[in-house]
Amino acid sequence: MMSTAEYLETPEQAAGRALAMLQQTGGLSAAAVWIREGVVWRQLAGSGAAAGLPAADALDKGRLPGPDGGALELTAAGQRLGWLVWRGRAPETVADIAALLAGHLYCAALRDEQAAARVANETMLEISLLAGEGDGLERILPRLHKLMSRLMDASNFYIALYDEECATLRFPFYVDRHDPAPPASDSVFPVNGANSSLTAWLIRGGKPMVLTRERILEICRQHGLAQPLLSASFWMGAPLVNAAGNLIGAVVLQLYDEQTPFSSAEQLLFMFAARHVGFALDRVLYRSQLERQVWLRTSELEGANARLRAEVSGRKRAEKFQDVLFRIAELSNTSLSLEAFLSGLHRLLSEMVAARNCLVALYDTVNDCIAFPYCADEHAQSLQPRKPGKGYIEQVLHSGRPLLIDPYGGDAGAGDADDGAIRPKSWLGVPLYCGHELLGVLAVQSYESDVVYNFRDQEVLEFVANNIGAALARVRALESLQLAYAELEQRVRERTSELDAVNAQLEFDSLHDPLTKLPNRSYLSKALRRAWDAYLAGNGDRFAVVFIDLDRFKLVNDTLGHLAGDHLLFEAGARIRACLRHYDFLARLGGDEFAVLMFGMDAVDECETIARRIVSEFERPVILAGREVFSTASVGVVLADREHYRKAEDLLRDADHAMYCTKQQGRQGYTLFSHQLRIDQADQLALESELRRALEEEGQLIPYYQPFIDAGNGKLSGFEALVRWQHPQRGLISPALFLPMAEESGLITRLDRYMVNAACAQLQAWRADGQVGEDIALHINLSSANFHDPDLAGWIGGRIAHYQLPPAMLHLEITESALIDQPDTAATTMQALHGLGVRLALDDFGTGYSALSYLHRYRFDVLKIDQSFVFDLDRKEESAAIVRAILALARALDLDVVAEGVETASQLAMLREMGCAKLQGFYFAAPAPAWGLDWARLARFEQEMRDAA
């Protein structure tokens, strides 16, 4: 029996003591004690070969050690605490020992809870006392962080304060191991509703949130939030409220992958602590706000007092100048002559400034001289025009800025007065501007020592100078207006003739393609509507619409350049034109697409004749950049028909569809749109709608699995997941029928993700049942459309984490079309997938245009030999040579190889002789759903190959 002192042992010590007692009193070969800590099981102690005993999660599912062992659940006070599991003969006292051990574990749990409660109460008290210490926010927040760290892992912790007036968040305290830089201020209610953070979203909701990584990404996508650069694995936030219940901010804790998630008790403790933090910060913020309001009010009163004093001192001067300035503004808007206007300004200026002596000087840039249209001086009645010298006027003209000379300024300048004249004691001059052009100078001067100009006088003089500039501008405008009228009449005549030519060119350009000079889509639409209206009215001939698309044009354009592509388009237009009659209408729709309206077509045979002629015309090579290039044509033809068409645009649509049918049949040919194609087109639309419903329901899209066999030992090495559609009315639909339709409609990405999710779920079930191990590979096909999605790697990583799969078990098969369509995006996405640990396989190797370049540019792990080579392996030496070359290339690049389409024993023998590692085909098993797999037959291949060896 355990004593009272023994209850003070740690759970590990107690578990070890219990196992020792079992070993002494029984014949156990192995034993272990498991305890639950939150949502995680931990082994407290073990003896013997404890590693071979079932884990706790397996015991929960009823998987016991077997007939030679046993397990007891440790419970106390109605709580499940753990398991005691053993192998061998257990003593009769095992139940008593288990009960004592459960009691000890329950007491230890109660001690831990009591200690945690005591720490929590002390921490809440210290948080409440922080607000009364009188420290500022910058000193309280670090101490608050230390207090939160007592309660839980607060290594990634920040506080955001909400500014209700600006609807923004600021982050006065921010600690994060992975992102040390605090974020900038965040808008809680952005204008466009997007690009805000989780913290802002928490403030808008006003409720606490506990989020996992998957939930974080889902919320960001659904609500348009900005995703964090490094996504946390666990995010927990709570709004901070004051005593009145108003939001003042938020407190957030987050964890990353290397940290243990918070338990339910820690989450509740965090929410409780958030209330104390909110009340404490409310008191601190209120005290800071009150102090700031007192300081702002004091500063405001001081400023108001200063403004009042300045206002009292300047009001009399302002009242005196206001009326004068108003009369100057009125005078500048009159139609007086320049001399009368300047004289009136001088009188008004004298009421504000000691301007007894005033002059206006204008600079003539053409003759390089200074003229004086107005001069009022007590010592000089008038000034004659003169060349620029070195006086004050010249200084203002040179600098373009006002000049103020005090009584000690010295000489007034050689050009301001005649030699021997009295020099001014004070001089003030400002530049005259018309817009940005410097015209001259307005100056006043004083010959008395008691009249000295200052900067206030300079401001008044600058205002008057602006009015003089406006008057001079009116005079110049009247002079230039008459000249402009004469020039305008001449220019109107010239521009009218130019405009007629430009309009004609614009009309041509709006209806023709700039490259080939053929009519464009807009011109074709007008011509098609006219032909259709005339045909319906009975006064026009029956006609046909031909849709032409150049095959492999993108390959030529990407390989030889856009200039070569333009030459090919121009040559294509010329060749099509040569096949037509002179009254047929040819247009370029854009890219490598052309359309023809063929008039006078009463029978299908006539349309076929011209279509064959167009197709055969492109059998001849085109010389581009000194080399022969072959670009065939795919043609679709539709004949106008009153019975099946109501709009002209439907003819062009069906001609495009007929051309697409030609593409599907192998290109380089033509297709006549018929009633059957119309029916097929409607059926395809219905099938597309039914596929959308199948993606939203369960049970229609079924994954089929075809196994891989290790060629060396016959062991099962993997599966390829293949989609099958079990339609409720149509029955089992072939992938060859609905996969191209899914590609064209854009549903292929949803279908691929459906398959990835279903296949991963099945793989998890097989692993849980012990049917497969981590050495089994699951191959899943990905179409090229998935590489348009930058979040593909993140989504697949989420599925792997959700189903707890080793990433290396997942093999994604990629075809060459993905690498051709999106080469840069494909490289980036493949690198991200490799970063997850996922392996990549190049499907249908050897059937594309540039497979070797893909092996050089992209990083693959597996090559899949196309079944077309395996089919002829034992009949054609060429196929055998190709397979040997692929295997040699794979060995040189250290790549795994899977041969598809193995159907005969001779093919199996040759592939094993060549050293192919893995084999797939009907020889081993046909694709079947998970419940239809013959596991016994797959297991027999290992024995058969061992016997054959």
C-alpha cells in the first residue's frame, strides 16, 4: 500500500513505483502507463518491451494487447485519467494497484489545479494594482506581459488599442518570435472592406475568438482579410472593454508549429485575464487622457490670449487697409488707360504707405532697355528709357524678388537718378509679374530720414504689384487677340483639310486590323448582321460563316518571337484570301483567328470545297526567320438557316464550335456544323450542369485505385487515384467524356481538389486499418489549371496536416501542358510543393514536345513511361529502345520510374529485365473503388515473383 508521503511524488515517480510493484508480484513481460494531458496522450512510465504495447489512442478504439495481455482504464471521481496496459500474466492485485495509481494521479491533478488557481488569483490582483501605480502606458505594458507569461505561454503576445474617432488600431506593445517588427496602424472599417487584419476583424465582431491555422486562412479568404506572412498554428484573441462596456482594444496570443496548443482551461483563463487587462488599461488610458486634456486646455488658453493681443494691436491697421485694398481691386477691373490706372493706384497706395515718390519700370526684352510708363518723384518729374545698369531696379529684375534698402543702404544706384541728383534715404521695390513672366518693377523711395520702409510696406506694395500685372496682362491680351484672330482663320482652313484626312483614316482603322489590314471583328459583326437581315427579308443570298484557327501558333510565337508570329499571321491572311472569291468577306477576329462570310452558298458541297482548299493551302511551309515552319489550320463551317437561328451572332458561335470540334479530332481539317453537333452541344451544357451538382453531392464522383507493383519483389508499392462518375441516370460515364468538358468549363480545379481530398481520406483510413504503411505512394493527377492558383501548395499542405499523412506518400502527377501554359508559375508552385515534402511525377513521359528540357528546368522525382511505348514493347524494337533510353536517363538523374499499361507476361518480363522499378497495368489489377480492391490477389504477386526468380 502507498503511504501519505508517497502521494507527494510526481506522477512519473508514482507510475514507475506502480509498475515496479506489478513486476514484483506478477509475471509481466512489459507494462506501460499512459495519461491524457489536454488532447494529447503521454506515456508516464514503461517497463520491459513497452514500445511494442498499443498506444493510448489505439486503446480508446478497443485495440488491446491480445490474449496474452490486458489493459485497465484509470478513473477517479468520474474522470478518465489514463490507461494501465501490460503483456504477460497480471497479478490479482493489478486492479487495486490501478485504483491507487488513479487516486494518486487525481490528487496530483487537484494539486496542480490548486497551484494554478493560486497563481491566477495573485496575477489578477497584480494586474488590477498596476493601474493605480501612476506609471505611463509604456512602463505598464511590459510588466503586464510578464504577468500574462506566468499564466501561459505568452512568447507571442501583443496588445492593440482602438481609436474610436479614427476607427484605427495602434499596437503599443508587440512581441513575436517570428515577426519582431510591430505592424503599422490598422483600419478597423476600411473603405473597400478588405485588407484589414484579424485583430481588426476581432474588434468589429466584439467577441473572443480561438482559431486554428485552417480557420485563419478560411476567414481571410471569406472576408477578404490580409493574410499574415507567417501563419500561426493557433491564434487566440479577446476584445478589451472598459467599465462602461465600450471597446478599447484587443489582446492577442498566438502560437506557431513548434509550440503546444492552449488547453481549454488556458483558453478560459485567457478570457478571464482579458477582462482584468481591459479594466486596468481603461484606468491608465483615462488618467493619461485626463492629463493630456488639461495640458491641451492650458496651451489652448495661452494661445487664445496671445491671439487676442495680436488681434487687438492689428485690428486698427486692418480696418484702415481694408477699404483701400477693396478700392484697388475695383480699380484693377476698370477699362481705364494704363496711365490713368497707374495714377489712381498711386493715390490709393499713398493712403497705406509713404509713397510720395513712386515709379513703374518695364523691361523691354526685344530692345534690351528699361522704360518708365509712370514716374512721380519730387526731385525728378520723368525718366527716359535707358539700358540696364547696376541700380536697384536692375537688382530686382535680375533676382525676381523684392528689394528693401534701409537708410544705411548707401548709393541708390547709377540708373535710378541722374548724376548729381539727391539720393533716396530708403528704397523699396517689388517685381511686376504677368503669370510667371517678369515684366518690370514697382518702386517707392523716400528722401526723408524719418520715413523708413519695412516688411509690412513690402506686403502692401506686392499686393498693388499684382493688380498692375493684371492690368498689363489685359493690355497685352487685347493686342494679341487681334493677331490671334487672323492666325486662327488661317489655321482653321488648314486644320479642316487635315481633319478630313484624319477622319477618313480613323474610320478605316476602327474597322480594320492594324497588322493584316483585314476587316476586324467589329466590321465583321456589321457585315454579318447586314447579310443575315437581308437573308431573312428574302432579298439577300444564303451565305456561310467559316471560322479559321491556326494550329500551334502559340508555339511559333513563343519560339521564334512575336515578329515571326506577325509575319505568319500576315501570310495566313494572304493564303486565305487566295482561296476565296472576290466578293467573299474575310476578317481577322484577333490572335490567330480568322472568319469568312461566303455569299451565294446554297449547298453544303460548295462550303466543303472552299474549306478543303483553305486546309490544303496551309500544308505548304511558311519561311520565317530563314527556316521552314508548318502551321496547319482548323476550320469550322456553318450554313445560314432560318429554321435553327434567330440572331446573326449565333452563326459565328456555331462556326467557332465546329472549329473546336476539328481541334478535338486532331486539327488540320474542317467540320461542318450539323444538327447532331447542335444536339451534342446542348447535351454538353446539360452534362456540365450535372457535373457541377455532382461536385456538390456525395456518392457520384468515385475515386478508383489502380495499384503499382514493385518489379523486384512483387510487393505493393502504391496506387494511382482515377476519377469515375457514377451518374444516377446515365450510369458510369467515361472520364474521356467529362474530363475535357471539365477542362473547358473551368471545373477541373474543383474536380482535382475533390479527388485529392477523397484520396487522402481513403489513404488515412487504410493506414488506420493497417492495410498500408508509409512506404506506399498515392499518385493523384493535377491538371494545368491548378497552376493558376497561387494558394495550391498551401491548400495541399492543409489537407496533409488535416489527415495527418506523411507528405512523401503523396505523389502529384503533372502533364506537360501545365509546364507549357504556365512555365514560371509552375516552377514556383512545384518548388513550394517540394518544400512541403510532396513528391512530383511527370506523367506521359516521352509523348510531348520538349520533355528533356522539363527534366533540366524542373525538379521531378518520378517519371511515368507512357503506355503507348509499353504496348508495343514486345512487338517493336523502336518501343523497346525508347524504354531503355528512358530508364537510362532516369538512372542518370536518380529518378524513380513507373511503367504504365502492363498487360501481358512478356511485357512484364522485358520490363523486369530492363530494370524498371515499378509496374502498373491490367496485368496486375484493373482500376477499382476502394471497396472493390482484391488485397489477397495483390499479396500473391510477391510470392509469384519470388517463385519466378
